[in-house]
Amino acid sequence: MLGIVFNALEEFVLETADMETWNAVIDASDLQSGGAYTFGVTYEDSEIVSLATNLCKQLDIPLETGLDLFGQFFFGYLIKKGPIELQEYNDTQTLLKNIEDVVHRDVKRLHPNAYTPFFEYLPDTQSSGSLTYASKRRLCMVAGGLLQGAAKHYGQSVEMEHVQCMHDGAENCIWQVKFSKH
Ligand code: HEM
């Protein structure tokens, strides 16, 4: 996992809790890196799992809730650091159509070690469609939060129905999604 994700997690903790909480989470986690992360460097996936698990214990919330909240925060973080074209998209549907071939491809071009998930958005109508996700990391809760964060950014709301999940043994996750303008 790239350092940017760890940097985002730290900023998330500082915004929603405080430095003391982040330090406690670092101390409680088993980290080969020692807990210092550089933006474009790759770290073990197990470190983010350990940090997220200990953070949710500290905050006394279920892991699923923590990952979803982090996903929502992560979108705002990425949009500030990501390519400028992202600012020009009008809605979440346009972003979703470009995640795989533009956004994540760009991440891999800049950071050849990055591993990005598979995403496919197939619209049924202008405002609804199905979204498929697959990743060795099975972070569908983060993906759901990212999508909520994206909708908020584009002034929309999104209803998501998780109709198939990798955590139930399926080979990918599928959501039926429906967007509406605020
Ligand atoms: C709705 C929008 C998005 C969704 C649903 C999404 C989904 C995800 C998910 C779930 C991950 C975690 C890794 C995994 O599951 O294997 C991830 C990683 C990542 N995404 Fe996205 N993403 C979105 C937008 C963006 C944007 C706007 C950017 C940047 C401009 C971005 C850059 C990244 C980066 C840098 C990583 C880490 C890759 C690594 O650690 O190797 N994503 N994305």
C-alpha cells in the first residue's frame, strides 16, 4: 500500500480525534516501518490493516464503520492531491467511468509499484447503474466510503445496495447505485 494512504489515515485521525490517539494506534500496531510513511513509497498491506483495526478499537467503533468513514475522508484527500482534470468532471458517474482507465492508471504510471483495484461502472440510466469492484485487499468498505465522498464532492447523494460481496466468497463486489442531485 502506498504511503499516501497512510498519510491520509494519519490526517483522518488528527481531524476526527487527536495526535494522542494516532500515537496510541502506532504503539499498539505491529509496524515494520516504525510508523513513519513517505507519500510514494510502498509499505506492507498488513500495516494498514493493523492500524485500522487498532484505530477502531481506540475509537470503539466497528471496523466496517471506521473503513467507511475513512473512505469518505480519503476522497477529499485524493481530490486535493490528484490530477487537475478531476476537478472538471461534473458528476460522480463521469468519475466512475474514468476510475479504471484514467485515474488509477495514472496512479500506476506515476508509481509502478502501486496496486489499484479493478472497477467497472455500467450505467442503466443517466442516474443509476451497477458498480463492480475486485481487489486482493477486499476493501469494499473503503470503496463504499470513497463513493459517498465523491458524491458529496459533486453535490449529489448516492444510494448503494451491496448486492454481492467478496467477504461472502464472491469473486467481486457489486453495488446497484442510484444518484440524485441535492
Ligand atoms: C469514487 C472514487 C474512487 C474509488 C471508489 C476508489 C477506490 C479505491 C480503493 C478501494 C482503494 C484501496 C485499494 C484496494 O481496494 O485494493 C484505492 C486505492 C488508491 N486509489 Fe482510488 N478510488 C477512487 C478515486 C481515486 C482518486 C480520485 C485517486 C487519485 C487521484 C485515487 C488514487 C488511489 C491511490 C493512490 C490508491 C492507493 C494505491 C496503492 O496503495 O498502491 N483513487 N482506490
